[in-house]
Amino acid sequence: MSALRIAVDALIYSQQSAGIGHYVGELFTTYIKEFKQDEVVAVTNPDVTILGATMLHPPRSLRTSRARLSYEQTMLRRLLRQTRYDVIHFPDYQLPIFGSLPRAVITVHDLTAFRVPETFPPRMGQVKRYLMARSVRNAAHIVVPSRATRDDLVEILKVDPERVSVIYHGVARKSRYQGPPPRRRPYFLAVGTLEPRKNLVRLIQGFSLLKHDRGDACPDLVIAGKPGWLYQPIYQAPRTHDVLDSVEFLNYVDEDRLLKLYSHAEALCYPSLYEGFGLPMFEAMMVQTPVVASNRGSLKEIGEGVALEVDPMDPVSIAQGLANVLDHPEQAAERVRRGTLRIRDFTWEAAARATREVYLLVEGQRR
């Protein structure tokens, strides 16, 4: 098997990563273990390391998305001149758009900025749409985590489907935590960055409907995730809907605590407006916890038959989904059983192997 030298822009990765940063860490840690003959050169912040990779650091830390984006578009090329590569991978939607960058692969996780532009601050959305459109045009190949994202690329940005590979994310294998519950009262759990796309205001509104109907018999709502943007209405929603004493925000939680939260939750609540994959849905299923999720996009594609589907635009539908978990445990258990079988198809080893096939395809194009 021929060896490859892969450069990867991993500036978004850190030890506390969620979302795309988590994807970067899991994919390339697994890739390095699976393909020891290859060399991965990872561009990360100076205090960040990916075990087994050759590290390439910018001269200063880039902690904000704005600083990272500015560096990627202006200075990253200069840093990359220090290394040779066969293929370069940009796993966070965009690549440097000025000038040519041969054999570049990008991962486009979703087209939220196009499908639901109101979930971004206006300027952020404009920049994201512009860079994504230019990047998919310039990339040699595009990786997406679902058929829904591929279809959006073809429909919205007119990308040739032959240039797109669907590679599902993996789900880390974990056993259900058998120790005592992390909270005294039963609870529903929501996981994700606090931003409008996660639809947490409507979730809290739907939860409020259930709480006011059932009183103390209703579980609490626990929300785990760091603030992202436009999050003030999320923090205000419990007071607005009169459930302030029943909703708890935890901010970022580490993997050990998150496992405990998943394992003892009545259900994971995931009524997102749009997702490219929806990893929390499978993290919950891994520990036999029911999932209440949106009936649209990739969540419908991947969660069909295993999640209790709700209309994310309708708080009444969300409330009914939560109620169904409580009132029909046998149905929820059957969906969990199906989800446990479905998860077998989603491994980081499979994702790494499929990603290397993309690298070989792109590397072969220069011959």
C-alpha cells in the first residue's frame, strides 16, 4: 500500500472540542492508527497536539473563529510552504480561496447558512456563504456526512455529485454508565452549542407546555453546551415560559460527565432546525437512551425509525414527543433497540477508510 502525506487544517481542534472539532480529533486520531504508513501533518494551535501527527503551528494562538478565519485566508499558505503534501484536507467548510491550492479536500458538514440563514448574525452568514461557495468550486473533492448535505450541495451550489463523497461520522463505542444518576430529579437532556440552529427556545417552550400540564411529575430539562452566538434568547426562555426552576444550563461538560448525563436521561431532546449528521443522537442511542429529534434533513435520514420524530417549528409537537417517551416506554425501548443495531454501521474506522479512498482519488488526479 503506497504511503501518503496528508496535511490537515486542524486549527478548530482542541481537547474540549465539540461539533467539527470533535470530528477532526476522532477522524484523524483513528486515521493515524489505521494507516501507520501515512504521515499526517496537522496545523493546530501551539498548545494543541494530535497524537501521532507531525505538528505544524502558527506563531500565535488563534482562539476565536474570526482569528482562525482571518489566518486561514491570509497566512496559512505561507505556513504550508514549510511542508510537502500529497493531499490537503480542510475539515471546516472552507479553504483559502485566493490563488490555487492543488489537491484540496474539504468537508462540508451542512448548508445551514443557506437553508436557515436567520440562524446566523447577518455578517457571519454572508461571509460563510461566500467562502463556502468559492471553496466548493475550488476544491478537488468534497466530503459530506449525509445524503441530505450532498443533495443540498447539488441543489443550492450546483455541485457535480461526482465530486462529492458521503462519509458518515463514527460514534465512539461506550458502555452505559451504571453508577448513580448525576442529578436528584429525572431530566430530559439537550446537547449542543447554544445557537439558534439548535432550536432551544422552541424546545424550552415545548417543555414548558409539558411541565405546566404535568407539574412535578414532569422531568427537568438539562442543557449541556457552550454559548455560540445569538444565545441571549435561549438563556431568557426559561423565565419567559415560566420554567426557570426546571431548566439548568451546564455550559461545556467533559466526556465522562456527558456519558453520565446521557445514560440517566429520560430522553435526548434534539429538535434542531438543521444538521449535517447529528452526532448526539447516536451518542444517546449508544447508551440506550431514547431520542426525540427533528423530522427534517439529515436527522430524518439517519434517525428514521429509531428517533421519535417531531416538527421542530411546533412547540406542541415537541411537547408531544417528550410526552410519548414518558407515556409509551415500550415504544421508546423498541426504537432504542433499532438504534443500537443502526449504530453498528457508524464507526470512525469506516470513516477513516472511506476518507483515505478520497485522498487516493485526489492524489491520483495529478498523475
